[in-house]
Amino acid sequence: MSERKINPVLKQVLELGPTLAFFIIYQRLDERTFDIGGTAYSGFIVATLLFVPIMLVAMAILWALTGKLSRMQVFTAVMVIFFGGLTGYFNDERFFKMKTTIVYTFLAAILGFGLWRGRSYLEWVMGELIPMRTAGWMLLTRRITAFFVFLAVFNEILWRTQSTDVWVKVETFGFPALMMVFMVWQIMGLEPYMIQQDKDAEETDA
């Protein structure tokens, strides 16, 4: 099924809204404890359990409107369901915090495997969005692989040494901001590898 175009603002709301909803719910429930079936659950765990259906509903709406979900969206959903379930079942917030580490480690492993085979899986995923020569994709893939490893290690240090409140804020705003800054920085630095620049140069010489 081909992807259908929808309003970009609506798409961003559906993609980012669940994470912001989790942050808002956590802020409201942070200081509270809930007795469910004779077991006491912290506000963080209740927010996590509410986050799972909110994210699934948002993804279902996105799929219904566009007819398509990316591999990354599906993978993220599986991780959220799995670790959110473990968090609730064991009543242990560490499982949900470890999710971020495992996601970044998995992505680094996949990209690293591709590099070991002499390929850029990043080019396969994003090649149509960023016209760049293979040498540029290989360089970008190596850098992003290292960056994912850094984020995985950083998350482990963060949740083990800082409060839950600090972790939630960094998870909601810090990691996306770091990723955005890093990608913009890399794309600007890889300008010499851009295919469009090569075409412009040829037209100028002509």
C-alpha cells in the first residue's frame, strides 16, 4: 500500500504527541502512589502503563491516515509494549528506563553490522530523502553508529545516577534535541558529498 500524504502538523502531533503526553501525565502523577489490586504503584509506572495505549492509538490513527508505518515506528512500538509490560508486571521502573539503552544499542548493532559488510543500511532507509554519494553515506553511518553507542552509554549512566524526574526530562526533551543537533551538524559537514552540489558544479562549468 502506497503512503498517503497528510497534514505535516498532524503527522508531527501523532508521532511526538504520545511522548509529550507521557511527560505531562508523569508530571501530574509524580508524587502520587496508586493501589491497584493490593499493589502500590508509583506515578511513573502508572504513567508508563498509560503511555502504551496512547502510543498505540496514535500509531493506529497514523496508519489509518497514511496507510504506512516505518520500520522504526514498528520497532519502537514493540519495545514500548514489551518494556512497558515488564515495568508494570514487575512493578519496577528500571525496565522502562533500560528500553532507551536497548533501542540505541540495537540500532548501533544493525548499522555496525552493515558497515562490517561494507554497506550503509542508513542509505537504504534514507537514501531517497538525502541525495548523497555512497562515500558520504558510509561516513555518516560510521558517525551515527558511534553516536548511538554514546547515547546508550549515556542513558545507562543517567538512569543509574540521576533521579527519575531528571531521566524523564532528558528522555522527553534531551535525547531528541541531541539527535536533531547532531544530524544537522552532520548533514552540513557532509555537504561535499551531496549529489545536488555535483550537478550544480557541472552546470556551472558548462
